[in-house]
Amino acid sequence: MAKAFVGSNPTPRTTASPFSAWGVFKSRGGGGLQQHDKVYAKPSGIDFIGVPAMKIPENVKTAYMVALKYRRVSFGTCSKAGVPNTVPIGVGRFVDEETLAVVDNYLNKSRKNLEENPRAAVSFWVSEEKDGKVVTKEGYQMKGTTTIHESGPLFEQIKAETRAIRTDFPVRAIVLMKIQEIYDVKAGADAGKRIL
Ligand SMILES: Cc1cc2nc3c(=O)[nH]c(=O)nc-3n(C[C@H](O)[C@H](O)[C@H](O)COP(=O)(O)O)c2cc1C
């Protein structure tokens, strides 16, 4: 059974103990989250686990994979105390219609943040050079809740896929991110608009 860590909500109003055992979390989605995963902490305050995930539009998925290829993805997390962190990521893929997998090879602060606060955001963009200028074609921000998996069939599958490309990557875990909000971040009239 895959191991998952879910931390507490960092909202300042939170007073409950961040690491009381909470029970079992079963996702609504398909893919690797069908199994029951142990949850080690109760998210107090807003029950963000209850926020429904969404079907990610194909054009957003495609933009993400292109951005990942060209290393234009920033992965943001936040500590329980509210300290933000963003790092570049370049490995992963979508595992179903609503879930993104990020491969933890070398995540440190990010990983710690996710263990205590299971929420993340990714910003990514697709650019091309035109007449000597770099022009952004599209860019999005996705936010969601996360679980960390160090074992299980999906973990093994993504580990094998990753190792097929880079034998030296440790693949310590996969972070599964259920997407709950998507925004347009391309500069212009629609900048910042929530699209889903
Ligand atoms: C272009 C690029 C892509 C990267 N992709 C990943 C990745 O997919 N997974 C990973 O674990 N680390 C990746 N890294 C390394 C992390 O960003 C790096 O270890 C970072 O220091 C982790 O920071 P943290 O301690 O704040 O989590 C990448 C680094 C770069 C520069």
C-alpha cells in the first residue's frame, strides 16, 4: 500500500494538532489513487481535501508537458508556518484526467512542506522565439492538494519510466497533485483569470 502524508492547514486560525491520525482517504478519481492511502494528519480549518478535483482540459495538459520538456515549470509549496517555496521541476506526467504526478528526485524543502501542508501550485508557460523576441504563447497556473507515495503500482510504474530516461535519478517518491483550480497567467487581457 502506498504511503501518503497529509499535513495540516497552515491557516493562522488553525489551532488543532497538526498530526492527529485522521483515517483513510479515498480519491474519486481513477488511476493510481484507487487504493486507500493512509493519512497521517488531519487537515484542520478548511477541509480542502473535500474540494472536488476537476477534469484538466487537454490544451492545458499539452501546455504543461511542453513546458516541462523545456524546463519552464515552477512548483510551489508552503510550509505550515506560511513560508513559500518554489523550485524548477522537469519530471512527471498526468496520471489521469485530474491528477498530476511530480517526481521527487531531489526535493527537500518542497517535500517537507508537502508533508506538513499538502497543497501545491504549478506555474508553467510555453514560449517561442519570433523575430528575435521570446513570445509566450500560453501560460497557466494549477493548484491542488497532494499525497506523497513511496511505493505502490503507480509509484513503481513512474519510477521505471523515469529510470528509463535517467538511470541516475533516485525517484524517492511521487507527489500526486489533484488539480482543483486553473488560472490563465499569460500576460494580457486574460492574465490571472480563473479558467476552471
Ligand atoms: C530545470 C530543473 C528541473 C528539475 N526537475 C526536478 C524534478 O522534476 N524533480 C526533483 O525532485 N527535482 C528537480 N530539480 C531539482 C530541484 O529543483 C532542486 O533539488 C531544488 O533545490 C529543490 O529545492 P527544495 O529544497 O526547495 O525542495 C530540477 C532542477 C532544475 C534546475
